[in-house]
Amino acid sequence: MDQLIPFISEVGFPIVVTMYLLYRIETKLEAVIASIRMLPQEMKNQ
């Protein structure tokens, strides 16, 4: 347990940054997926 706390404090910041970036990418990917799903309908309307 004594070795775990310094490891978390050293690696904690990169983990937080990575989680934040993954969250942002996830929201953008959801928008791309929604656009791709709507594409066939939009092509039919043309």
C-alpha cells in the first residue's frame, strides 16, 4: 500500500488528462456515427 500512493500521485495526472481526452473524443465520435447513420436517408432524399 505504501508503494501504491506515490505511484498514483505520479501517474494520476496523465490518467486524468487521458480520461478527459477520451471523453471528448467519444462525444465527437457519437456525432460522426449519427451522421453516418443518417447518410442513407439523406441520399434517398436527393
